[in-house]
Amino acid sequence: MQNKRVLITGGAGLVGSHIADLLVKEEVAEIIVLDDFTRGQRQNLAQAQERGHLVIVEGDIRDRQLLADIMQGVDIVFHQAAIRITQCAQEPRLAMEVLANGTFNVLEAAVSAGVKKVVAASSASIYGMAEEFPTTEAHHPYNNRTIYGAAKTFNEGLLRSFHDMYGLDYVALRYFNVYGPRMDIYGVYTEVLIRWMERISAGQPPLIFGDGKQTMDFVYIEDIARANILAAKADVTDEVFNIASGLESSLNDLAYSLARVMGSDLQPEYGAERKVNPVQRRLADVSKARDLLGFEAQVSLEEGLRQLVKWWREQKLAKETSNV
């Protein structure tokens, strides 16, 4: 990837900023980050900006002219811009404008500019409540019942269509349960791990909605970023891959592990199950990504939680210090 010009949509967010860090190590010629900073943070890009040639463009993937302008001369696009599943449920029209129309805009601009390859963020949400475990990429999308999952399914269809109509090379990566440093701490739609850390730090037990037996397939952010780089470099196109650890952990397991990492013996409390995404089980078959991309998750859940807690405490301390 040396000497390539690269665009990352949503590049100041959790995934995009970690991709930027790895692209610096790949010695790309230029990294263009497009972000509207509703969730992304400029500080997430500090490391990449210090070490590589990085240009930040504040803007929105709904802006077709802006996309046309910044796409010129770009070789590879990492399309990460999105809004969270919980926000999609509360603002479905915005979800369609950003996730569906925005993705169309990105692909249209990529074709016009002669982009060589698009690596796009998809999601395990397209499966809904899967019927087979471990779940392979061949599993149908008809059990999904969320706007977010519907939009991601549509996006994969757009990628296939643009590949067949215009020869646009792409890889779509179905992220499972991503976590790690640079998660959204202060937003309205923060992730459960952030809320749990806040509660445990305050001496309150982590709160689980449901019985805690729901399982997830957690994958650390640095593994997610590495999968994106592998997908860009691989001689693979018109393919979709599960990106996960291939291990399932219950919310109960997660709560106890997090408390342990934080030096607490607090046990979880339970509340009524929420309806936003009531999926009871997640477990990915990761053999396709291993065989075609050479990807395997490397960071264990325990180690990943340690890194997350360390980062979160640093952020908390920095904020408290700045308020003094």
C-alpha cells in the first residue's frame, strides 16, 4: 500500500482512526479523513497526524459535491461512516439518509474518480437472530428486524451492484461486537461497556437488560483495523467476511470480567430486556476470513478489556484535570 492515497469516511471514529494508525505504518502517501465529528474525535487522529501525512476534512457523506472533490486521485476507500444502531431506531429517516443514501454517494464518487478498491464496514446485524452457529457468511439476512441491519444489507447489495455495473472492486467486512480504546464516551448513544465502567467506578453494579445469558462475539478494535488493511491488500474482490473472534461470551461473563479487570467484586444487576436489538446469540464462523484474508483475531477479551479500562481511566483523569 506504499504511496497510495487513501480516504477513510468516518475516519475520526473508533474504527476509522485505528485504520489511520495502521495506514501510517504502511507508509501510504496520504490519508484523507472525512468526518462530521458528531461522534468522531479529533484527538483520535493525533497519533496518525503526528507520524503520517494526514488531511482532515470536516464534512458529511450526504454531501455529493464534497465527496466528488475529495475522491479525486484516491486509490483506496475505507467506508466506515455510520450512525449507531440505537440512534437508527430513534431517527430512522436519518439512518436511511446516512447509511443508505450516503453509501450510494460514496460508491458513486468512487466510480467517477476511478478508485481501485472500497473496503466497507458491514455488520453482524444483518443476520438478526441467526439460525445456525457458528454463523457463516452464507446465512440469509431475513431475520434482521432493525433499520440498521436493513441498511447494512442494502449497502452490501449496492456494493455487488456497483461491482457488476462498473467493475468497482470491494470487500465488505461484517463486524461483530467491536470494543476498545476510542469508543464513544460522551455521546448520547454510548456502548454498554462505557456505561458499565462508569457504574463500577462509582461503586455501582453493572446493569444488564435481560438475564445476561445473551452472548456476543467480541473483537478488539486493533484486530478490526488489521482486518481492514488485510482486506485492502488481498487479491480478493466481490466478497464479504465475518470479522470476529470466533468465541462467544455472555453478558454475564463480560460483566464479571470487566469488574475483575477494574479490581471490583461487584455482581451485575438485571433490568427488563430492551427491544432495540433483542438478539440472544452471536457466534461467527471466521474460517473464510482466515483462509482468504489471513485474518485471525489476536487480542483476548481479558487483554482487550484491560486496554479499554486503562484508556478509559486516562480519558477520565484528563477530563477531570482539565475541569480543575
